Amino acid sequence: MTAILLDIDGVLHVSGEAVPGAPDAVRALRHEGHRLRFVTNNTTRARAVLAGELRSIGFDLESEDITTTPLAAGKLLQGKRVLALTMSSIRDDLSEYVELVEDGADAVLLGGADESEETAQVFAYDRLNQAYAALREGARLVCLHKNKWWQTSRGPLLDAGAFVAGLEYVAGVEAEIVGKPTAAYFRAALSEVDATPAEAVMVGDDVEADIGGAKAIGMRGVLVRTGKFRPAALEEAETQPDAVVDSIVELSAYLDGS
């Protein structure tokens, strides 16, 4: 059976509401024997919390089934002193691997935004200046992802990519990206389901981060028309998906015919 990497935001749910039919579709894929791994650039929820929220809207999964960028960043920066411009909810995941500090940082780590008021605090002018000072002192710039925007029930909202790009510009550095679309992220997720890229399919709503990143290492890519899907983005994308389906509900039929 196929190994399937399933993006979470935009594929399984949008702003906490399950995509119609998605919980049943995930159960059906498991029943058919496919190996599933849930992957996300979500940087605002601890993995255990994220799993609990997904269970509350009907999905059958455990926290160990999810590959998150905060854990990947923690492993990348293990043992380092880190100034983290992230949501407080992921600090426990990070602190398993790094020392979270306000001064003398070896690395500056930027997370993503959410719809809460805490976002304004994380990316406040004073905090960004603190990060800038650390970078001037030689700290590495690491970001959990560099997404430009994300889809919510209120429409598209600005994500952390703008702040990452700003710090790169003023400090004259290039950020190390931890999450999708990096090859390391996809390979780490595939290792959890004991699959090679040729044996796997990535299912996502972002034609660049999800589909482009997966196909760059030899996976197939299926784009869903939910979440942040935009026809114009698909038309302009350098890397095209192997298939476009209305939602995850149609994935099983695609796999049967492929």
C-alpha cells in the first residue's frame, strides 16, 4: 500500500472546522492499508495539543503520528541557546532540546502566526529588534517555515515569512528553513512510515510548499482544492501536481486509479 503524507491545515481542517468528509476519508485510507503520516508547518500548537484538537473534530490519530516543525527545529538546534520568537504553546516541545534565552543566543528562531492576540506580541517591534541585535552578534537565523500567508475562516492572513524576509534583509543573512518545503523535513516524515520517496504521495493545499517540495525529492503530489488552494497559483507554479482533487474525500479514488 501507498505511504501518504497528509498536510493538516487546509487539507483536514480550516480554522478548526473539519473539511466535510475528511475524518471518514482518513479512516477509509487506514482501512485500505495505507501508511499515513500527518505533516504540518503549524508552529502555534504543541504536538500533543494539535493531536487532541484533531481528535475533537473527528480524526483518529495520536500525537506520535504527526511530524511538526518545532520538534524538527529542536533537534536541529539541540544543546544551543535559542531566542525564540514563537507562540508560547510550543515552548515545551522546544525546551526538550534547547535552552530558551533572552540574551547571548546562538540562534534566533522564528515561528508562525495564528489568529490570537499573542501573534502581535511575538512579532512586536521590540522583539524583532531583539532578534536583530542577536543576529548582529552572530546568531544563526532559523525559521520554522517561510510561508507568506495562510488561509483562515476570515480569509488569507499574513504569516511569518514577511518577518523572516525583513530580518534577512536588515541583518544580511539567509534563514535556515526547518519545515516544508525542505527535503530534510519530507525525508524525516517518510522515515517515520519506512517509505522511500518513490513509494509515497504528498497531499496538500499549497502548490509550492507541499507539492513542489515533495516532488523535488521524487514523491508524487496531489493538490486539494480546499484550504489555500488558488487556481492562479496552480497555473503559475513551476512544479505541477500529479493530480488535483476537490478534497481529501477523492484521494482514495485517485489512488485506486493510479
